[in-house]
Amino acid sequence: SATVLAGCMFGSAMADGMVVGFSQIGSESGWRAAETTLTKQQAEKRGVDLKFADAQQKQENQIKALRSFIAQGVDAILVAPVVATGWDEVLEEAKDAEIPVILLDRTVDASKDLYMTAVTSDLVHEGKVAGEWLVKTAGDKSCNIVELQGTTGSSPAIDRKKGFEEAIAGHDNLKIVRSQTGDFTRTKGKEVMESFLKAEDGGKNICALYAHNDDMAVGAIQAIKEAGLKPGTDILVVSIDAVPDIFLAMAAGEANATVELTPNMAGPAFDALEAFKKDGTMPPKWIQTESKLYTQADDPQKVYEEKKGLGY
Ligand code: AHR
């Protein structure tokens, strides 16, 4: 309709000419790569001049990038913080320079006054959803769980662990027997799963794998197959992200469930910046994205086809 069209034109005019720095963590997972693609697409669509910096998994590189954005006098900064701590000083510097900072997909342990808003999912809830799925699926069966954690010190690794533990608490038949970081990567997920399998009688003592992201689960599935076991049957697999490849694994019966995390964090972030630019509207401190559970009952092959084009 005319109203919608006018709104759209006005929206894009608002962002037009804005210079925004984006400090990305790196490219550890399929989800992360999609977030980068979508951020660039969103910027282009809105006429935002995006200054992109890849931190190669290092916080020090992110801090350097933020300082360089501040020195350039950008209009705003987007940052996906690799770890939760150690941000106060550089966020103070951005605040002093009156440059709004928006956190994407991960949270920080810093005062909320130091950033404009955080676009994230409820990371504890994601872990809880995964844990509740396992509680329901395992029933009364005794179940030894192995856990592949995300990057040490990152908010998703901390919170997804917490949420999952909360969900299985009080269910004495469910026990986490091994837990180690797989750095959110396929390679490390596979490597650590191999060591879990070796340590647990070739995998015979393992009933389920909980991975903090799909990429680690995909790597672990390979390790399970190489150990002569059937992922999805001998060892249940539940993870987080809902990237296309996990749906292929689910369609093949090799993964069981995943919790969706949208890679489009930039859309709501740019919306917030546009509203702020227009009339000074401050967004809420937390813009929460949805967390949806997918299981093998959700036609994984179809979801795979649908997801493929969406930044992946
Ligand atoms: O912060 C979000 C997490 O980071 C995603 O779940 C994971 O795939 C990524 O690397």
C-alpha cells in the first residue's frame, strides 16, 4: 500500500549515508558467515556505508577495530563480542565520543549504560530448550551426555551450558559425563568428540551429545560414524543454530534436534539506529530474537531448501 511504500522510502532515506563500523568475530561457523553476509546485505539495502573488520577470533583485534572506528568518527558501531569480559574501557571511549554501540548476538559483562542495545536471543533459554527436548526424549532411560561447549568465556558458551544444566537438573537419569570446548568449529567438534568416544568405551557409554552449535555437532557426527556408531540413533544429537547442514543431517536421521538462532541480527540493529537518527528514539536495552526448536518431525529436507538462500 501507499503507506507501506512511503514508510519504506522514508526508512531507507534515514539510513542513507550513515557510516557504521562492524567488528565481526571471524568465520568460525556457518551461522557466523551467514550473519556477516546478511549484515552486508542489510547495509547495502539501506544505503549504509559499512566498515567491516574481521577479528580472527581475537578480542584484542576487536578492541583495535573499535578504536579505529572511533578515530574515524563513524556514526555507530556494531560489535559481536567474542568473549563477555574486558570491554569496559573501549566502550567508555565510544561513549565519550558519543558513538552508539550495538552488541550483536553475544552479551558483555559491562554496565548497560555503555551500549545502546543488544540484539541477541535468550541464550540461557536456548540451552534450556535443548535440555528439555532431551529430558522428554530420554524419558526414564539412563543417559550419559557429552557436551561440546562454544568458545571459552563467550556468553553463548556460558549461558547455553547454564540453561541446559537447569533443564536436566532433578532428572537423575541424565548426567553430563564429559564437557569440553570445541570452539564453535567443525574441526574442533570432531576432534573433541573423537576423544570423548575413546574415553567412553568407543562411545558405548554415551547416550547423547549436546553441542553449543550445529557446526560442532556436524563435526561430531562424522566422528561418531567413523567410530562405527549411528549418530541420531546410538547417540542422540541436539544442538543450536539451525544452519542448513544440520537439517541435511536430520533428514538423514543423523541429528535429532536444533534450536534456531536467526543470523539476521543486523536488521533490528539498523532499525534501531534509523529510529534514533530520525527523532532520538532510544531502543530497549535488549532486542530479543526468537528461539525455535526443530526436530526430525519438521520436514528437515524442506527446511534445508528454505534456509539455503537466506544468507547461507
Ligand atoms: O554467538 C552466536 C554463536 O556464535 C553461534 O551459535 C555460533 O555458531 C557462533 O559461532
